[in-house]
Amino acid sequence: MSTPEGPVDARPPEPVAPDWNPIRRKWRGVPVWAWIIGAVVVTGVITSVLTAPGRAAQAEADRQAQIARIAEAMAPVDVEYEVEGSATSVNITMETPSGTSQGSDKAVPLRTDAGNGITLSFSRGSFVYISAQNQGESGTVTCRITVDGKIISENTSSGAYSIASCDGQA
């Protein structure tokens, strides 16, 4: 078919697809991909700023807890040595913070003027030891080591010149 203006194409024109390629597409003169990356970066920065005080507070709490654990580990502990039984006198050997100490013919029970066992201050983890040897022909001897109120070692011996010994860690 033909018209005075020229031949007519019977096919309808092909639609032109809009440019949806985000690489080339622009909004306010800036490529869309740049807006997307910018939004992700801004969201990350805002999230970091808003959560930073919580993270800092938690880090400080963790640091304080670690300091407390170290201080507790380094703090001295009270060690009480006790000797009791039916024996009348004993020879004593015990570990002190400055080394080993010995005593002869000590009365049983072994007490300070306050009526308690002998209490010394040791570094945590130190070796502690006491032994008591009966000096009589009969009787029992019991030794006991208490660290911060908890008994860590206790032994009893009986008979002439028998030895009760206790040891552990402060």
C-alpha cells in the first residue's frame, strides 16, 4: 500500500525501552549507583555512632572486671595453722611467708594469746605446710590448715612420737 507521501509500513513502530540501566541512570545529576553506595555508607556510619557508647561502656566494664580478677589473685590470703589433740607437747615445723620455722616442746593445743591458731598472711598460691610431732609416749596430734576460712588440709596421728603433717596452697 502506498500513499501520496510515500509507502506505508504496515508494522507498528517498535517501542523504545526506557534507559533503566542503573550504571547510566542519574538522579539529580549523580549516578544512581553512587546514591546507593552513599546510602549504605551513611547507614553504617550512623549505626556505628549510635552503638559506640554501648560498646565503649561494655569494654570499660570488661576492663574493670579483669582488673578486679587480677587484684583478687594478687591479694594476700590469711592462713591459719592449728594443732590440737590429747598430746601434751609437740615439735612444730611450719612454712611462713619468710621461710621455714621450727619450734620445740610447744603446748597442745597450739594457740595465740587470742585463743586462735597461728594466722599468717601469704601470697595467693604460696606453699603452706605444718607438721607436729608428738613428744610423749602416747596421745593424738591433729594439724589443720585453713585458708580464708576454708579447711584445705587436716590430718591426725596417734602414738609415741608420731607426726601429723598438713600442706597445700594458699
